[in-house]
Amino acid sequence: MTEPTKDQAIVRLDPVPKALATALIMAATVLVVLDQTIANVALPHMQAALGATPDSISWVLTSYILATAIATPLTGWLAGRIGRNRLFGIAIAGFTMSSAICGLSVSLPMMVAARLTQGFFGAFLLPMSQSFLYDMNKPSEQMRAMTIWGMGVMIAPVIGPALGGLLTEYLNWRWVFFINVPIGALAAIGIFAVMPKFPSTRRTFDHIGFILIALALGGLQLALDRGTQQDWLESSEIIIELGISAGAFWMLIFHLRHHPHPLIPIQLFQNRTFAGAMLLALVVAPVVIAGSALLPPLIQVLLGYPVLDSGLLMMPRGIAMAISMVIGGKLMQHFDGRVVIGLGLMLIIWSLWIQTGFSLQMDSRLLIWSGIVQGAGSGLAITTINFVSVSTLPPALRTDGAACYSLVRSLGSSLMITFMTSMLARNMQINHAEVGSALHASSTPFLMPQMLGGSHSSDQIAAFANAEVTRQAMMIAYIDDFWLMMWLGVAAIPILFLLSPVRSRKGQPMEIME
């Protein structure tokens, strides 16, 4: 099959079929992104129902992430073998059926097998939805399409835990998976019925490349997911997994450079703008997602807000993100895309600097304000990065590029969350020891029993003091994480110079100047 030309890449559709196809594509996209976080809150209920141990139940999450990481690089090759449209429809159907099996599971092995299948089929939906929305819109509308896609990808993980909690509380943990079935079935039928035919490039399968990718990503993902439980490098399991991953990555670099038809085309990384977008995705999106993971425990545990109020305090962040994604598309009509990304990065850095001023005595205003600033910056930066990541790629490489971009963002998020939570736990211990060492009779005379009128025993006073030291140590550890994420954001600014300028005039197509 010959490579499609640039003109062939854009599939012309009438407004109504295009709107219907967009809605179906986004429904499938939101489902697969939602499933990355929606099951987290239901794990204790699953553990009891499936008779699993606290250690083994984590495989419900690990199996899904592992299958997604390994299967994502296959997207371009499979799309060329069976067709982009057919692969997308099959992936939705497979994801929907495996979701139903997850909800019907009666044992942990059955659940893990179903989650592996769910992750495998779900891996193809995210990158293909991005390339579909790009290719089915004319150049002047592609930025708007990437805005719609970005809103689904970024907001779904934020609402996942809240939705999972509501379903588990008022229905049953099985509805965390059953909710996918009607929406997925409708999307699969609709895709087969209305989706136009998209061009694809057929190529041979790179067996060695796939094995190396599976070993590299599988070893890294296992180490990330199980590192905390196994005490990281104190465990021989984690050392072996990291060693296998590092060795496979090293061999994969040489393989991709010398194989005539590699599983991941090496031309992708020779594109300066795509490589820059990948690096930005490796920093910006993970910082945003890690912030979403860190804030709810801080709000609930340290500041004492109930779960519902915690969700409400996070809501302005999501609203600001949605609004700024729309604004980002409009700004691209007047400014270079690098300026829009830079503005978004500066807002993210500013919000993290605000968060370094958090304290145990603050009210909700600082939480809301920092969330609005961070949401606004995230929307501006991520929408533009999503567009730039595929805009300079030829049609034959667009699906592979979207798959690599999705994979890097997902791996970056896993790395960031794991690293930040590990640093949080480590710094809590250090801070507890440092703060606790400063407490003695001369520094805290007001805690002596005689000063309290003898109403409390020494053991009670020691317990009160230890609880307060723990709270202070935890808050300091959170602030340390915010400082670190802020400096990571600052370090990402020079990557902007790798991108090509993106110029546009209102009502005209985007122009990428290589």
C-alpha cells in the first residue's frame, strides 16, 4: 500500500456525520482514560469480595497499566494490518466485553485476566482517537479538535476517583466496570456504522523490537507499581526488574536505528518538533497529574475536609482547565504556539510557588486560587502540546506518533506520581525526626503535666505531641514536593526552543514552520 499524501490524510465529512463520529470517538476516549483511576477507590471492596490480600489486590491496577504500556507501541503496526477503522471498532468492542467480565469476576485470577484484556484493547483507543480527530478535520479546525480531545484526556482522570466513589457507595463496586458496557456498546456500533475509511500503511512485524519494548516497559512498570510495597532497591525483585528494563531499553535504541522496518519508526525521533513535544509531555502532564494525586490526601487528612468538600475544592481546578483549553485554541490564532505553551508553563510554575506557601492554618481560598491558576496553565500548555505533537508528522507516521506520545505521557505520569509519593514518605520521616528532636521540656514547658493542671497523663501528652509533629512533618513534606515540581517546570522551559514556530491567522490553517 502506498503512503497517503497530505491531502489524502484529511477525510472529508458532512457536519452531522462528523459531529456524530467525534462524539463516539470521545466517548471511547473518556472511557479508557476514566478506567485508569476510577477503580482505585473500589479496591478495598474488591479485596473483600474476591478474597484477596492487600498485596495481591494491587494487581487489579498493575495488570491494566502493564497491558496498556506493552500494547500501545503495536498501534501503528496493527492499524496497517487490519485498517485503522476496523482496529478502533474492535478495540472498543474488546474493551467493553472485558469491562463486563471485570464486573462479573468472582476470583482474583479472573479479575486480573480481564483487566489485562481491558488494558490491551484500551491501549489502542487513546492514540487512535487523537489521530482520527486530527485527520477528519480540515487544517483550520484541527486545533479545535485537539482541544476537545485534550479536555477529555485531562479531565476524565480528575473525575474518576469521585465517580468511582459514588458508584461504589450507592450501587456496588462492580458498577465501576459495568458503567462502561452501555456506553462502549453504543460507541462500538456507532463507529462501525458511521466512521469513514482512513488511509493506513501496511508494514512487516518487528518481532525483536516488540520483545525488547515489552521487556523494557514491562520491567519499568512493574518496578514502579511494586516498588513501594517491596521497599525499592532493598528488594531483589525490584533490582531485577529495573535491570531488565534498562538492558532492554539500551538494546532497543540500537535495534531501532539499524532495523529496516522497526516497530516504532525512527523517523519520529528525527522530527525536532515531535521530539520536543514528547519531552514536554514527559514533564508538564505528569506534574499536573501528580498534583491531582497529591492534593486530595492533603485536603482530607491534613486540613480535615470531608470527601465531598474535597471534591468541591478540586472542582475550580477542572473548570479553569476546561475554559483555558478553549482559550488556548483561540490564542493559537494570534500567537506562536511556543508563546502559548510558555504562558501555560509560567502559570503552572506560579501555582506551584503558591502551593509552597500552604500551611495547616490556611483556609480554602488559597486552595481554590492555586487550583484555578494551575488549571488555567495546564489547559493552555497541554492543549498546544497535544496539537504540536502530531502537526508536523506525515500522515503515514501520525498513528505511530500519537501512540508514542500517549505512551510517554502515561509513563511520565507513573514515574512522577511514584517519585513524588516516595519523596513524600521519605521526607515525612526525616522531618518527623528533625521536628521531634527539637521538642524537650525546656522548649515546650506548656506541655508539662503540671502546666496542664494534671488533667492529662504524660503518655497522653506525648501522644498529642507526636500527632502534631506528624502533621507538621507531613505538611513540610508536601511543600518539599511542590518546590521540586516547580523547579521541574522551570527546567522544562528551554525545551520550547526545540519546537518549530506555529503561525496562524484567524480563519486560516495552522502553519508549521520547520
